[in-house]
Amino acid sequence: MELGESDHRVLASVRSAKQMGLLSCRTCHQIHVQSMEQLRCVQCGRKLQQRKTNSVARSWMLLAAAMLAYFPAILFPITVIQTSAGKTNSAIISRVIDLWLAGDGLVALLMLATSVMFPLAKIVSLAVLLLSVERRSIWHLRKKTRLFRFLEIVSRWTMLDVFVVILLTSFVQAGNIAKIIPGPGILSFSAVVLLTMIASRTFDSRLLWDSLDE
């Protein structure tokens, strides 16, 4: 359900915490008066801020770095498997194709979703949210807030391919079957995951609703 004309009238009659001169601690959520901004929380000692400092600029910087690392992450080899027969390079895309051709369609789709689609969707979604804040858009504020919360939930699954590589490396080398060496793609993939995760944490979702106050 989106904000209609009646919803805007109701919200216009309700004062936000910011309008009332209040702010909460981001750690313990203790309520303080706005005049205490830049001071320390009386309960946990954290520095009080109405909004995260330079949230949009820092999120854009992290997101741009993640964009640059995304394509090397999915195209470069994430593992180099060395056996008596020679070396085999394995990139995320080639691994998805190999699994699909081998008949493991479900596993291929799972890897495609967690290792290719989720990181790209998070980059695009964060870019949409940042553009929305910059343009002071009040369009679909509730859906955009839900989108941000959803990104926070699914972000933990984007490290699945890294976990698989670590477990496979330990298992194979322990059994003396082959030697698995992490490839350049694993570094790029880890960079994408970490950068998007930090960008998400840096982004202040309350900025979406500040446009409605204005």
C-alpha cells in the first residue's frame, strides 16, 4: 500500500522526531534532545548524530568501487585446480555453465543467484536508493524502505561462493586429491561483497523520509 493523498495529509499532521528536536542513539536507541548532537550518549557513550555524516557521498564511493570489481569477480578464475593431468581454471560463470550442462540445474541456479544476481541486484538497488535521496523523491517510500531491509537480509548469502571455495580447498587438499589455489576472481568477488556490505551500512535509510518532511 502506497502513500495516497489522505496518507500525506495524515503524515503532514504528525511531527517526526527530527521536527520535535529529538534524536536517538544508533547503538542503544536512547532518546536525547537535539541540542546534544555531537555529544555522547548518556547510556552507552556513543557520539550522537542526527544522520550519518556524508552518508550519500561515502556510499557512492563504495558502490563505485564495487561496480569496478564486479565483472572481474564473475569472469576471472576464482580457483585454479592443479592435478597430475594439468591445471584447470574455474570462474563463476563457467562453473554455472558446467553445472547446468552436467544436469545439476538446481545447484547452477543457486550459484547463479547467490554469486551473480544478488551482488548485481544489491549494487543496482543501492544506486536507486541513493539517486532517490539526491533527487528528494517521495515516490514509493515504503517500498524503498522495504527494499533496503531486504538487501540487509540477503547480503549474507552473497558470500556463499567464497565459503564453498574455502571448504572445497580444505577438503581436497586434506585428501591429497589435488591442489586448489585461489584465483584473482576470489579477491574481486570478496571485494564486491565487502564493499556493498559497507556501502549498505553507510547508507542512512532515514534520508529517504527526510524528503517527505521537507
